[in-house]
Amino acid sequence: MFEKAFALIFNTDHELFAIILLSLQVSLCALCLASIAGVPVGALTGLKKFRFRGGVVSLLNTFMGLPPVVVGLCVYLTLSRSGPLGFMSLLYTPSAMVIAQTILAFPIVASLTHSAVVGVDPVIKQAAKTLGASPLQESLTVVKEARYGITAAVIAALGRVMAEVGAILIVGGNIAGYTRVMTTTIALETDKGNFELALALGIILLAISLLINVVLHMVQRKGHFQDKK
Amino acid sequence: MSLRLSIDRISKSYDGNAVLDGCRFEFEAGKTYALIGSNGSGKSTFLRICALLEQPDKGAVRFFCGDAEQPHEIPLKRKITLVLPKTGVFNSSVFNNAAYGLKIRGIAGNEIKEKAARILKLVKLAGKSAQNAQTLSSGETQRLGIARAMVFEPEIIFLDEPTAFVDAESKGIIEELISKFKDRQRTVIIATHDLHQAERLDSQILSMTEGRLKLL
């Protein structure tokens, strides 16, 4: 069984690589959107004191553990024909999968960015101020100091969306050649008893997860190493 | 025209404990002042208020250019600076740290390179310009902190015990740098426990006792 799975990988099976490509496209697109929104929100909650800041941070922390099927259900109801955004005809398209994954990734990016910014030594902000930085330059300096933590936040969110199955299965519909991605294919092929393809995809997904974790570890080590020095 | 600092009866207290009690003084432009006093006498608070990092509870800190009072806004804040006893350096190269004050002022790249290289040479860190600043020793970090503050040639520099945590070599380098700075007709206000240092820097000595300032 493993031999056949590896044969599928090394013989560059067209169907297999189309699935991998779509998985990467959907996940990276969702990650980009989540980062564009999540990094500024996380930085803002870390830098500025405003009313309900504690509530916003608690909400972000809570949403880090959002159950994917609940997100899938909510996106489904919103995009279904009778839903408020039904007129856009996005249900069962890769765009719907991107929306669901963005919702899952956003709180992770925002919350971990918040922690990274809050973790910057206050003396850095003070140093920037004494050197004549404007309030905006001060904030940018603090965010720059938190760059390793912010990178780790983005990588952690990528890990979450790459491994996600529940939400995208509901909103994507697992349509062959259109919305079928690695995780949904593994679920389907396992049900069908086609373990070779499921295993091949499982191996690739594990390899990608391993790569993400290695990069995350390297980023965290680099930040930690420089903090210690 | 040089920037002049006037302190008008400033008071400050934390949790009901008075730290500064009606301090007043006129600092002449281009002179060096040494602020002496025991630990907890209010020297650091005084410098932080003068450097506009904190507000006094009462009284006022005023800066004048000729007779014109300067508003406490970014243009004024870019003419003064404070170096803390333990400098926080940015997680970047020694060069980038030295160049920070120039970059945020929008100075051109070539001028930044030239000025940052020159100041690093003065504090004997030229050979470490590509090194991460957080890998420097405490003495080197303090030298970098002072270089970083002097590179944009502020008109008034406040130094809060700049040699408190450094070895004799770094102390010598820092004092030499301060002397060169004051030779350029800049105002230096330094908090120190070292009376000999105050004499070496040819400074007027101000004593801070129980939150009150007195010229000795």
C-alpha cells in the first residue's frame, strides 16, 4: 500500500498534483487575507489603549479555538441561496473555501501578533521616543521589534488552514477537479477504501506540516536567540 | 539660535510621595551641568520631565529659542534627547541602531552612512557595525546608546548616569565623547554620583536633595 502511495507521489500523478496545487492556492490566499487584516488588528490592540481593548483581546483568544464545522456552517448559511450573500453565488467554489479559512486564520494571526507586540521590552518604545520618533514611528519600531513573533503567528495560522477539513468540506462541497483539496480528498478516499491516494496525500500533508513546523521553530529560535543576547 | 531650557517650579509625586518639590532653574545654552544627589533624590524624574517624557504635576518646562518659547511638539523633541542608564538597543545591527535617529528625521542615505560611521568610530564600535546590537557587552551597549543619541547632534542632551554600569575603558570613551559634544556649544545635563566626573567634564554642579535643586 505504501509502495503504491509513494509511486503516486514520485510518478507525478496529475490528479494528485492538481489537488495539492488547489490546497496551497486556497490556504495561501486565506493566509494572505488573514494576515493583511490580522497583523494590523493584533498590532493595534498591542500598541494602543482604548475602550473594550481587554474584551477584543479576549474575543480574539476565544476565536483561536473556533470549531471549523461551526465556521463552515455559518459561512454556508451566509453564502447559500437564501442567505444574505447568496446572490454572489460563491457557495461550492474555491472562494467560499478561502472565506472560511480566512475566518479561521484571522484570530490566530491577530491574537499571536498581539502577544508578540505586547512582549516587546517597553524600553524599546522609550528609546524610540527619546531619539525623536513620532507616535507612528514609535509604533512601527515596536512592530519591527516584534517581527519574529509576528512571522511565527503567520506560520502558525498556515499550519491551521493547511490541516483544516470540516469548514471547507461544508462550503466547498469536495467537487472533483474544482474544490477538492488534500484534506477533503483524504476523507473521501478513505471512505471509498482507496487508501493509496489517501496515503499519498497524507504523506505530502505531513511533509508540508513538518516543513511549516521546522520554519516556525527556526523563526522562534532566531527571535529567542537574539532576545537572549 | 541655541535652545535654552527653563524650569519653573516643577513638582512631581508618585502615590502621594513627593519626588520633586518646586524645582526651578535656568539652564544656559552651550553649558554643561552635573546633577548630583543620592539614590531616590529625584534626579531621574527631573531628567525625564525635562526631556518631555513625563509631565510635572505642577510647574512648567519651557524651551526657548531666543525669546520665542517652543511648543512641546516633534520639532522641539527632535532637538533634545535623553540617554537612560540602561540603554535599550533595537534588535538590529549596530549600524542601524546608530543610524536610527537620522533615518526617522528623513536624512539622505549617504549622509546617514557618513555620520553613523563617524560616530561609531568615535565610540570604538566601527569594527562591530554589522553585528547585532543585542550581542554587545553592557559597556559597548552604553557607548552605542550615547552614540545613537549624539549622531543627530541634539541641542540639549540629558544623560542619566551614563557610566554607572560600565568599565573604566568605556567610561573614558564616553567622557571623551561628551567633551567633544560640549565643545560644539551643545548643552549637556548629566546625572552622576561621581563628583570627579563632574569636574573632569568642567561642569556646573547642581545638587538634588529631597526633590529640591540647588546650584553649588
